[in-house]
Amino acid sequence: KNSTSGIAKSMTTNNTPPLSAWLLLGLLALIWGSSFLLIKKGLIAFGPMEVGALRISSAGIVLAPFIARRLNKITRKHWLKLASVGLVGSLIPAFMFAIAQTQLASGVTGVLNALTPIATLVIGSLFFHQKARVAQVIGVGIGLFGTLLLVTASANGSWDFNLYALLVMAATVCYGLNLNLIKHKISDLSPLTITGISLLMAAVPATVYLFAGTEFIAQVQQPGAMLSLFSVLALGIAGTAGALVIFNHVVQLTNTVFTSSVTYLIPVVAVLLGVLDGEAFWLQQGVGMLAILVGVWFANRKGRPGLAGIPQKEQ
């Protein structure tokens, strides 16, 4: 009741979001859009497995104090579902993105991450009995065509498919499955409770693996490792835990439709930061990026049921 009245007060009579919502949306796009550059910097000193484990470990530990009081809302039927959300929505994608970026530019990875709404739509239609309209099917086709352009672009115009792009696409499938699981299986819990507790559960094996299964301790003592360490910590703390809080706050100020527009801003931020960091960006990649965003727009057309419009944090 309080949250409903808060939304009503924050939106003007013509449904125009307040200035604070726009500022927070821009901050959210900047945080999530920079995630791919932070992964890139983390890979300077650490391997992809260390980057993925440290990211989830730091995010879960930071969120722990905020979700501790929510544990009493969890019943026995929730635990396995929350563990699945933590595995599919956080743990597995974190490693996939890190491995992929050993061979993919951060800007390209950021654009491919925008496929999440399309993956959510396809999974919802195939496995959760959601109906897809013709416009949405067209959006999927346009998005996949844009993906093909993006991942085959090269300086000399040859069409060389980068297999590491499949890892990013698989990660977006994980995100799409995760959003459908949340909607259809544990919709009785709040988004903050779901994400916070599932992240904490994922952080346990991630932390054990980081210290017992990798050479993280030795690597962090190497010269120049501090930049990579702080980059991954920023990725986990700000890019995952902090962005979650901001995302939920913007939803409260406005609605999920407004907040989902961050989907279109994240690739732009990722590409700009990548170019500023010296990454090449060719015309074919630009056309592919535009096609993906157009496809996402079609997939998110008003009237489509489900959660495909809500981005998962690459967050």
C-alpha cells in the first residue's frame, strides 16, 4: 500500500517520471554499461574464473546485511527455486561473460547482452505457454540478424564468426530463463528478496571456489593487480549489488516499463566506453547494434505479457 501511494505521488498527473527517476536511470545505465569494461580490466591480472567468482562473491557478501531480515519470509518451497535463480541468473553467466571477454571486445559484449529481452520472450513462448505476437516474432528475427552482423564483423570485411559470442548468447538465455522462473515460480516474493537471497546463495560456492580452487591469493599479490582487483570489486559491489537497489528504487518511482528502457542505454554506454578505451568499432558492428536494439524494441512492444522488457543485471 505504501509503495503504491509512493508511485502515485512520484508520477505526475500525465504520467511523466520525476527528474530523480531520469537521473537514477542514467546512473543505472552508466553502472551496467561499464560492467563490460570492468570485466576487461579485471582480466588483466586475473583469469576469467577468478573474475567470475570474485564478482559473485563480493556482490553476495555486500547484500547479505540488507537481506538478512528477509530470510524469515522464505519457506521450504522457496529454497530450491532461489538456488536455481542464483545459479542460472548470476553464477553461470558471471563465468560465461568473463570467459567470452578473453576474446571479445567489451563494447561488443555489451551490445550482445541486450539480447536478454529477446531470449526471455522466446523461452516464455516455448516453455511457459506465453503467446507471442507477430511483431515480437519479427523482433526476434531482426535481433538475430543484428547479432550475426555484430559477431562476424572484422576490419577487412570478412565474415569470421567469433565462437566466444556464443557464450554471451548462452548467458542471455540463462537470464531469460531466470526471469521466467521468477515470474512463474516465485512471484510471491519481492524482487529484492529474490535477487538478494539468490545472490547470497550463489556467493557461497563462488567464495569457496575463489580461495580453494584458484590461484587468486597468489595473483592478487602480483605487481599491478590492484587495478584488476578494484575493477572486479566495483563490478560486484556497484554493478550488481548497488545497481539492484537503484533498479528497484526506479521501479518504485515509476514503473517497470520506464525502467526497462535502460535496456537500450546499456549497449550505447558499453560501446562508448570501449571506444574510449581503444577498441575498434566498425560500420558493420554499428548496423548490427542498431538491428539488435530495433529487435528488442519490437520484442518489448506494448501489450506483450511477461518480463522480457526487464533487463537482467550484467548486471
